[in-house]
Amino acid sequence: MRCDRIWRKARLASLARDHEGLGVVERGLVACHDGRIVYAGPANDAPALDAPEIIDCEGRWITPGLIDCHTHLVHGGDRAREFELRLAGATYEEIARAGGGIVSTVAATRAASEADLLAAALTRLDALIAEGATMVEVKSGYGLTLADEARQLRVARRLGQERPVSVRTTFLGAHALPQEAGGDKDAYIALVCGTMIPAIAAEGLADAVDAFCEGIAFSPDQVRRVFEAAAAHGLRVKLHADQLSNLHGAALAAGFGALSADHLEHADEAGVRAMGLAGTVAVLLPGAYYFVRETKAPPIDLFRRHGVPMALATDCNPGTSPLTSLLLTLNMGATLFRLTVDECLAGVTREAAKALGLAHEVGTLEAGKACDLAIWDIDRPAELVYRMGFNPLHARVWRGQ
Ligand code: DI6
Ligand code: FE
């Protein structure tokens, strides 16, 4: 079999569904051709392979490239000042009244040039790539006008042109109410549905549509309108759901066949059951849980009981999760949410791919998928979850390169 490159003498954690646990292959190899895996498995079972380049991995571990399936990487400014005020005892309400919160990031994002937005996002993306990320999802949601939301999404798309990484974009116009809306949420949702989604869908700027279903954001009924507009324009949906309270966002998302429902600290069993039946992925965001010092963890046992796939992501955003480390996210998934090592590693590979509707394309070491690999200097996969602030990445491969 012709191939471009072979990685041999490796230990594989394939994350393939039809294998137990991590799908470990002790003496394995991966072969690629035209950026796709043509073989991944035991060296002894490999077909005759002819490759101009053979890489000896010297016993290192190979996992699928890591996927960050929930980020707000593109935004202006930061909220470090607000962080200091919170430490000094200021409440979110006091900060919001002083012009802080999402609104301050909206102002900073609108004021930033496209070049500045790109440069700032690249610093965050480079941190993720350095730890083995080969795909990231990037949301809008800090523009809140058609022009500014489209600009965020264009910058997100440019990230994939500036770096060897796959970028998926999500329109999150229903993230917060802009100040110029004068408190009229229904009017703003009408703008999101009637003007923004049609224009963004027509320009192909978004791969999915998301919304923030919360008392401080938008109601289930307003989210329903956003989802109906997304469906009318052929876009799949995701939802920031049940993060601070139970508005039954999980069931709402499942009802629309959402790719994922995200956060879910306050999800109830009816919502989790609905997610299991709909195949909606639970995207767990321990960075936000940690940073806002939440005390109610998502119902992990319910997700397990109802067969809901669990993904993990950084939720990289300036307000509640200024986190650009998938490796630390892995540790938080285990330490804070009590996920197993296997669940954590599946959460940033196979299940994260599912949360983006790309389970057929990426997320496991299987023939036919993109040859996205992370090669690690570790003795056992658990080290990727166990350590904090240590990066054992030896090499990263994106589309076979
Ligand atoms: N949930 C969150 O935690 C962030 N957005 C959301 O929907 C907060 C975003 C911010 O504070 O800038
Ligand atoms: Fe988020």
C-alpha cells in the first residue's frame, strides 16, 4: 500500500469505539496518505506499506490530535481588572453596573481592529496548539451587531489560514443583550433571527448556532426562536445550558437535536434522558466551574446512566474561563468532576469530535479519518490527566504533516 509517511514503534491510544477503554495498541503503527490515516493498529497486522518517510517513535504514545470543542478565542481586551475587583469583594452586579462583565468585552471587541483581534486570538490558539490541539471550535458572541459578529467569525476562519489547525465556527449572537437594545430582549432576538442568522448563513461564516439560555441572558422561548431560525437556514445548534440555574436548557437542546449542550451544572434527569435519546453531547467546562468557584458539579452519573457522551473543553473566554490549556482541562475534568482518565481523554478527542458533528472525520486513530496525531513523551496515558502545568508533547501532526 502506497503511503506518504509511517509512524512506527509507537503505543497507540486509538480511542476507537469498538475497542475497550482507550483502544490501546502496544506495538503499533500509523500510516497516512494524502493527509488521511490509511492504517492504524498492530504493526504485525499492517499491510505491506511503502513510504518515503518512516518515523521511529521509540515507544512513545500516540493519541488522536486534541480537539477543543468550545472556545470564545476571538475577543478584544481582557477582564483582569474585573478579576481584581472581584477579589476585593465586588459583586457581579456592582461590576456590571460599573460597565464590567460581557458588556465590557463587547465594547473592547467592537473597538479592536480585525488585525488586533486576530493577533490576540493567535496567542491563545498557539497555547492550545503547543499542547497538541489539531482542531478548535471558535464562537462569536462579543460583537452583538451583524457587522461585529460577522467580523468575529471572519477572524475565527482566518485562524485556520494562519496556523496548521482545523477551525470550526459557531454563531453566538444570542450571548448577551447589547446596551443599544435598551433592555428589549425580544427585539434583539428578532434581529438575531431575522437579520443576523440569514446573513451569516448566506456567507457561510458559521458551522453551527449557539445561544446562552440563562436568567441573565435569554429565556427558553427566545432560544427556541433562535434554534428555529438556525434550522431554517440548515445550521445545527448547540446551547450554553443550565450553567447557573435549571431552565431545562438540556431538554430544549435535545428537542432540537442539538450537537451539544454545554456547562450543564444544573441539568436534571429529564434533560439528561432527553439528551441521551437525541444523541446530544454533554460538553463539560471545568475551567468555568473552577474560575467562578461554582460548587454544584454537573450530574456525571446521570450522563453515564443515560449514555450521554461527555466532552471536555476550555470554554476559553475572558470572563469566566480565561483558560488556554487542554491538559489542565483534563486534570480538572478528573479532579473537579471525577471523570475517569479514559473519559477525560475521550472528552478531548472522540466525544469532542461528536460535539462538532465530525465523528466521521476526526477524534480517533482509524483508517479513513484525518491524520491528526499528538505524540507524547509519557509512560502511560494517565500522565496526561494527572499532571498540572506540565506539557509532555513530543510532536503534533495535522493532516499528516
Ligand atoms: N457562559 C459563560 O460562562 C460565558 N458566556 C456564557 O455563555 C461568560 C462570558 C463572559 O463573561 O465574557
Ligand atoms: Fe462558553
